[in-house]
Amino acid sequence: SSGINAEYGEITRDLIRFRTHRVIVDICYSVMTIQLVFALLCLLEPTLQSKLKILDTPDGTAGPDECALTCSGVGRWDKHYWVDSSRYPGKSFMEISIEGCGFVSPPVVTAVTAAGGNVKFRGVVCPSIFVGAMDTSSKDVFWAFSVEDAVASWMSYNQCNVYWSATGYNCSNNLAKNDWNRV
């Protein structure tokens, strides 16, 4: 009986040592995981912060750097529609709303066309476009005009979409630097 008790005592001590060792390993693993996550965040922090610098805008108005924003989208041939231009005979245009971007002044807009849907497999090449003049009233919309002669029906038939990017400001110098009530 004393031999069984001694053996039982050794097993109990070994079990306690194992559990204590396991708890220490778990704590060390948790600390190492936290340190690794912290190190990764420190390394990634510069890439997580986006620095956007706008040198000029259509109306010449500069805003605070923290208000700089790039917004992009697609003017789809079947939602925005191509229209024949009376200003530029033989050309067509698409009016594209950028109101959802929340710009407070006209942004810098860059746009290109590309065929959408299955037409691209027919070898369709949509014509080049230019962005119509941006003025102080055009912070929420821009116009993409075809450079080559291309009527609206041809642009729609060939499913020419407008892929655009706009860079501007979503708050003005009048707002405090840390004001959360941005426009």
C-alpha cells in the first residue's frame, strides 16, 4: 500500500509539473503572439497610412492634406448612356455623376474607355475620350466626350464603358483640422 501511495504521489507531482509547465508555455505563447502582432503592426503602419498630395485642382483651390481623397468608378454604357453631342458634331458623350465621392470643389478627373461585356471578344476598340471642362459647378459630375467620331448608338452597341478616377478634397480649409463634421 505504501508503494502504491508513493507511486501515486510521484504521478501527482508529475501531473502538477506538467500542468504548470503547460500553463507557462501557454503564457509564453500568448506573449509571443502579442509581440508578433505588435511588430507586424509597427512594420505595416507606414503602408496603412495613405498619403495623398494634390498639387493643383481645376479651380486652383487647395485643401488640407487630410481632406485629400481619390474616388473611382465605372460609367456603364447601359446605366449612364451615351448621348450625341450638339457641341461637337459626330462625337458622343456620357455624363457621369461623382456626387457619391463628396467632393467640395471640382476634382482632377482622369478617364478612359473600354468595351464591356462580351463585345471585347469581337475585337471592339472604344475610342479615346476627353473630360469636358471642369468648372466650379462640376464637383458632382463630369462629361466624357469621344475624341474620334463615334455616335452614341455605336458607343452603346459596342458597350463602351468609362473607367474613371477623381482626386480632390472632401472638406475645405474652413473646417477645423480635427472636425468630424466633414462635408
